[in-house]
Amino acid sequence: MVSKTKQIDLTQSILIGRCECDSVVKFPFFWAEKIIAQATKEGYQIVDLKRDNFSEEQFNKHMIHYKPSFVFLNGHGDEFSARGYQERPVLSANKNDHLLKDKVTHIISCKTGLYLAQCAIDKGCKGYIGYDD
């Protein structure tokens, strides 16, 4: 009998960065719980950087160590950076955007789709979903 379930490489990991610093980002913070539950059910290892752990230092460290295939960030942002805890930059154009090489990335942050996205794509990011407004 052939299984209809899609085979997943269990070595794959997903990095989720999320903050709940105000009402604008609070809904996606809790919505990420559904992503975590489903990805875990599918066999993915989850790296969940939340609240004060959603910092540039932790992001860099975990991106290098776990080499996630998918990166999902939720916080504030601008053309040049996605921000985490206390609205401090976590991912910045021409600083650590090279860490997105070979990754698919979804960033729920204002305007990161303008410049940061292009910088990441230029450095080998496989796909970037973000807002340009």
C-alpha cells in the first residue's frame, strides 16, 4: 500500500521569530501557535524565538546552528530591517541578510519587501514574502 502522506525530511527545521510588543503584532504572535502545531505534527523541528529571545544575537546564533529551511518573522520593520523584541533590528540589509541564503522567508513586518527583500534575494534567498508598504 502506498501512503498518500507527503514524505518530509525530518532534518528540516523552521525558525519562527515573534514578538507581542503591541496590539499590531499581538495577533500574529498567537497565530504562530497554529503554524508551530502543524509544523510539529508534520515532523519539523521548530526554533521559536519569542519575546526577549527574539533578538539579533539569538537569531544569528540559531540560523547558523539549525540552518532552517523556512524562516517566519513577525514584528515591526522598515525598508532595511525586521525588528524583534523592543523593536530592535533582528535582520538587517547588508548586515546579516546573507543568513537567508537557500531559505524561504516570510516576514510580517511593514516595508521589508522594499529593500531588505532584494538584498536577501541577491544573496541567495530562495523566496521572500513580505510587505512593501
